[in-house]
Amino acid sequence: MSVTVNSYLTFKVGQETFGVNVSKVMEIREYQKPQSLPQSLPFVAGVIAYNEEVIPLIDTGLKFGMDALTINAATCIVVLQLVNDVLGKTYRVAILVDTVSDVLESDDTSMKPITDDYRPEYIFSTYKQDDQFIYILNADMVFNQKEIIALLDSIKQLK
């Protein structure tokens, strides 16, 4: 029986560490000031250009129910490609993070799954490294369908 090893990009938001599967990560960038996006969701910091498109920049602090991020020299932007099976959409978002840590490699047996009744649903499992918990995200579940539709509609209005 073979064990699948997954790689996760870890990043800090406030005092917490999160991980996202590297297959979802398109690019890591230095912080750039976004253009504002009027009448958007509260956690949308604005929009940035990515290749030939405009994508929303998400303040992960606000999205995860924490304090808004304070921009400093270590602040990074991580571009993610996500999928929503119900809507049949593949879309890209950029997320603001306090710092990018490193890449964690782990097999699923090292992860502690989150029980079904835990909210938010986008935290898939936890991983303990030294004395620190890393929250492993199910990146495709971070945004609910209403949020995805609102994000995509607000971007369409810019075109």
C-alpha cells in the first residue's frame, strides 16, 4: 500500500498558520497596492492584474474572521486557482497573507481531520509541527457559492 505525500504552502495570518495544497498555488508575489473595487464584499481588498485578467484580492484576516491584515515589508500575495464543482467554475483569486512560511510535506496519516460539525467548512484538517498547529485548508471551500457569484459579477463589471 502506497502512502500519498502532499505538499502544502504554509503562510501566516496574524498568529495563525495555514496551509494550502501547492497544486492550488499559481504564483507568490510581493505586495502591490490593489485598485479599489466599489460595492464589493467586506473581505475584498480590491483587485490586481494577473496575466491577462483582473482578479480579486482577498484580505485573509477578514475572510477568516480575524483582524484585517496590516501591510508591511513581509506581506505577500498568493494567487490561487480554485474550483467550484456546483457552479462548474474554475476561477482565480489573490490572497493577502502576513508572510509565506515554507512548504510542508506530509502524508494524510499525519493530518488530524476536522469533525463534520466544525465550522468553518474550509478547514480540512490540522497538522502539529513542534508546538504549533497548522490549519490545512480545503481551498475550494473557502468561498461559498453566493460569494463566488458576487466576486465574479464584480469583476465582470470592470470589463
